[in-house]
Amino acid sequence: MRFGRWILLLAVAMILTACASDDDKKAKFMAQAAEAMEKGDYKVAEIHLKNVIQIDPQSVPAHLKLGEAYLKSENPQGAFSAYATVVKLDATNQEALLRLATFYMLARNFEESEKHVRTLLDLNPNHIEALYLSAGLNDLQGKREAAAEAFSKIIALDARQTRAYIGMASILLHQDKRNEAEAYLQRAQALDAKDIKLWLAMVGFYASQKEYGRAEQEILNGIAANPDSADLRIAQGNLYAQQKKYDAAEKAFLKAIDIDSQSAGAYLTTARFYETTGQTDSARAMYRKTVEIKPDDAGTLISAAQFFFKIREIDEANGYIEKILSERPKFLPALMLKGEILVSERKWNDAVAQFDQVIAQDANDGRAYYFKALALLGKGDRQVAKSVLAKSIELNPKDLRAKLLRADLYLKERDFTGAEKNARQVLEVLPAHYQAHSILGRAYMGQSKLKEAQTVIGRMIAMQPDNAYGFVLQGMLLRVGADNAGALASFEKALALDKGQLDVLAQIVGIYASRNDFETALARCERQMDLVKESPFHQAFILNLKGRLYADQDMGGKAESAYQSAIAAYANFTQPYFGLAQLYLQRRQIDKAIAQYDAMLQKNPNMVGPHMLLGTLYDTQKKFGASEKHYREVLRIDDSFAPAANNLAFLLAEQSDKLDEALMLAQKAKEKLPQDPSVMDTLGWVYYKRGLYDSAIAEFVDSIEKLPNNASVHYHLGLAYYKKEDYESAREHLSQALKLDEAFDGAEMARKILMDL
């Protein structure tokens, strides 16, 4: 028995020693954490605090301090989790309740926030910070009287709570009680003339009333009382900038920097001032200086990244983003901006994956869904894009960009009522939105509401008389109404405003050609060529137009010369290759042409032009193996040569096992030649072959706008509508294809479908 008693005593002693040892360790880790926090080493503090929690998972002080460390290291998710743990361990912990209520309020989860605030005030009815939160919650929800009551209680508890006076003034201003609001601010100011926030509030009050003279005097009084305040100089600069007194604003911002040369805020405000006033070089220098002062601050880095993205200095923007993400891999603004950059670079798959990361963290971020929809559209997943876009609008019904994008999608799908509805929704908020007017006008044209269309287009011209597009739409509308003379006048106005509007020139030339007035059409081409001498692409486009005009007059020699000149001017333009091939086919000279180009390649096998022409010629002979070989040779020599990528994509689309390569090539061609109708047609055809009929229709519709008399494109569009079971539209375009050319490739299939319909 005595031996057993000794064993028991020894065990108790060991337990007590272990407890003492654990307590010592906890105290040591807590002290080390406090020391690290004081030095600003928040990551180190986190490690020490986690050591405490490993020893004692129920340690409320450790969880509380960990929440603080997370907040200071800008890790809100970690902070929220830490404070939530504290409340689970101690439901009456006022600090944790306050923090959680704040988090919920910032997330606009007002119900949860109010629940935590009520708990706090039940525990302590005079908790001033809880009363501030209560006031803020009520104000955000438009409950002004309740907010005012909370502010009044704070002032009753502590008459020196200047924040409450500012809050009360804001409430009164919302209630149009201007004099009472001013009185509250003056009472607060009398309490502490050194409180910068009070001076800023008073200046903001007068500026909001457009009493700029009083605002300026107030800021001068504030500066006199606080001559070393950089914040007051920044406010002075903002006040001057608001009045477009840019020289005075710049002096104020630079004075702020002079007062506090280590103030990142002063540099950042000055950078934004230079950015908004178009002083890019000065803005660039200021953003870099801001980063130099705060190299590890995520807010500073993201501001700089946004600026450099805006001015298309992508490498520098990406550098800042990667620096942020290396420290904070879940920082949403950086993840968002990275996605936007990927969209701008047309890296569609990477962009979709990037926005999926954002959505995984915040499923209610409407902007992420909007940009994901853009990326999905870019890669051709139109149906999925529409669904994602709908989610974006559901989450953020005030996002006009999303509604405008949806209106444009409806327009391309010939859902003219949907396009009209969404364009109108934008115009209800922004009555002078030019693009929304454009979509609405075209939606009316699609519904044959010509008078309504004319009214909308007239407004566009009145809003922006120097914008060519209004006159372009007017010309198209007049052509629909068979007023070719009026259309010519409108197109000429458009071309006078923008000499680079090649589609407009094609419309003008088309009108003259329809009258068999080829002489005037050719002369118009010559006149425009003189105006765009500096642009090889424009020269090639016009030379190709001339080639078509000569071909229409059976002037083969001149047509051939024009097409060859077009290729020489700009080899990346697809249409002259087709024009030449068609010409040789009509003249039964394909074999002769092939021999000539083969001879050229014997001398130099690395010439792009002959390979490209041979590929096109073999296409016309339906010798697709030979044409594929030459297109691949072109891409071996120059992998960015869009015409070869385009033609090869069209060939490969006929082979089900090569649809992925076809899509890659077609998208590459579209990236290089986004306005080329042949490229649009090819990409549409690849989408069609992959069963992406909505995406195909959008490309074919865009192509037809530029090639309205091309039988093949109408045929392709008709097929896509047929697959979509839109039989009325299918009939329209298949019939138009046969009307334009009774013997085009696919004519028999078009007739068969029409018979079935």
C-alpha cells in the first residue's frame, strides 16, 4: 500500500510539473508573439500564437491575438475564423463580437451583423463602438432615424466623441437639414481644432453643397491650425481638382509630399491626379515611388498594377500582381486583375480558370462572372457564357456593362426583342449611352421598325456629330429602304469623318457597282487610296476591291494585277488570294499558275507568297491534301501568318479528329485579323462543326455584315440556324445563298434542306 501511495504522488507531481511546464511555454510564446507584433512581424507572431493554441486549443487570449495578427497582415479570412473561434469558446467576449459584427457589415450581411451588435449591447448597453456599428448598419439600410438615435446616445455618453457629430451631420444632410448638419460639425470642431478628420469633414460638407469658396477658406483655416498636416494638403488638392484648378491642385499635392516624403498616401493621390489629368509620365513616376515607399503593401501594389495595366505596360503590372500573390495567394483584387489581364491577352482558358479561383472564394462577385463570361465568349462557349452572364446580372443588376454585353449577344443571335429590352435598360440609367443607342437602332432595324430606328440613329448623330458610326448606321438603314442616293450621302459623311472605314467604302463601291457604274466605283477607290497611303492594309483592301470590280467587268488582266498588288501591299490579307484563285479557275489557268508558283519555290522554298497561293489554288481544285501541305509550309516559315492559319483551319474542320487543331488555328487567325470576314466565317464554321451553334451564328452574322453578297457565308449561317431549329431564319439565308449563286459549293444541300422545310 505504501508503495502504491508513492506511485500516485509521483504521478500527481509529474502532472503538475507538466501543467507548469505548459503554462510556462504558453507564457513564453505569448510574450514572443507580443514582441513580434510590436515590431510589425505579424507572420512571426502568428507562428508563436499557433504554438500556444497547439498546447491549449481553448486559449481565448491566443485566438484573440491571432485574429489581431491576421488583421494586421491583411488576412481577413484568417481573422474572421479566429474571432469566430473566440465566440464559440466565450459567447460573451465583447472584442470578438465587435470584430465579427464589423466583418458581417462589410460583407453586407446585415442580419448577422445586427445579431452580434444586439448581443454586445445586451451585455453592455453603453458600448460605444457597438453603438457606432449600430448607427452604421442603420444608415446603410436607410434607417436614418435609428442611426441618428445611436449617434445621439454616443454623444450623451461622451460629448467628446467627434465621430458621432460627423455621423449625425451626415444623417441630417441626407434629411436636407443643412443648417443643423453644419451646426453639429461646428460643435465638433470646437472640441478639438487639431483633429484633422473634423477639418476634412467640414471641407467635404461645403464641397458637397458646391460652396467651394467656404470649403477653400475652411481648408486654409485647417492648414493654419495644422501646418504640418499632409492630409489637409491632399484634401486641398482634391478640392482644387474638383473645380478643375489643376495647377493649384498639383501644388497642393506636391506640398503634401514635401511635408511627409514617406507618405505613400500622398504619392498615391498625386499619382492618381496625374493619371486622371492625362500626365502619364508623371503618374508612372509617382506610382513607382509609392511602391518604393511601401514595397510590401498589397493596396499600394494593386493600385500600381491597375495603372500599368491601363497604360498597357503589362509586364510591370504582372510583376506587382505576382509579388502580391506570392505573399497573399488569395488576395481577391490581385486575382481579379490577373484575370482581366488574361482576357486582354486573349488567353481565354487561363482567364476562365482564373475567374473560377475568384468565384471559389467569393461566389457573389458579379464582376468575376462578367469577366468569366467574356472569356467564355472568346473561346466560343457561347451557351455557357450566356448562363454565366445571367448570373453576373442576377448578382449585380446595376452592372450596365453586363446588360450591354447581353444586348449585343441577343443582337448577334437575331433575338432583336431581347437586344431591344437590354439596350433600353441601359438607356433608362444612362440616356446618352452611345453604344446602347447603336444596339437599339440595329434591333429596330432587325424588326423592320424603320421609323423607330431612324429616331434612334438621329439621336446618335445629334449626340456625337463627329462620330462616323452614326452615319454608317444611317446609310445602312437607307439602303434597307432602297434609298441608295441617301445612303451614298450618309456613307460619304462617315468616310469624311473617318477615312479608315473600309466597310463604308465597300458599301459605296457596291452601290455604284449595282448601277453598273464601274468607272465611278473605280475612281472612288483611287481617291480613297490617296487618303490612306500610309497604311499597307488599307491599300491592300482597296486594291482587292478594284480587283473585284475588274473581275465583274471580265477584265481579267487588270483584276489579276490588282489582286497581286493587294498581296504585295499586305500579304496577311486573305481575300485577294481567293480572288486570284477564282480568277484562274474562271480562266482555266490554274495548272499554268501552279506551274509558275512551283518554279518560284524551286528557286527559294521558303517564300510565303507562292506557298499560300498554291494552297489556295489546290483548294479550288479540291486537292485538299496538296493545299494542306502548302498551308503547313507557310506556317513552318511564319507561324503567325493568319491567312494560312485561316485556310488550314477551314480544311481541318472537315476532319472530326482534327477539330481541336482547327479551332486553335481559327482562333489564332481571328486574333491576328479580328475584322476579316473570311476569318469570321472560318471560325464560325469550326464552331458549327463542334456543335457550338450560337457561337457559329455570331461569327457568321458578323461576316455577313461585311460580305452581304457572299453565298457561302449565307449558306453557313442557314445551316447553323437549321441546327438551332430556327427554320424561318434558315430558310431566309439558304434562299439568299441560292439567289446570289445557284452553283456555289453546298448549293445542292441548301436546296435539299429548303425542300424539307
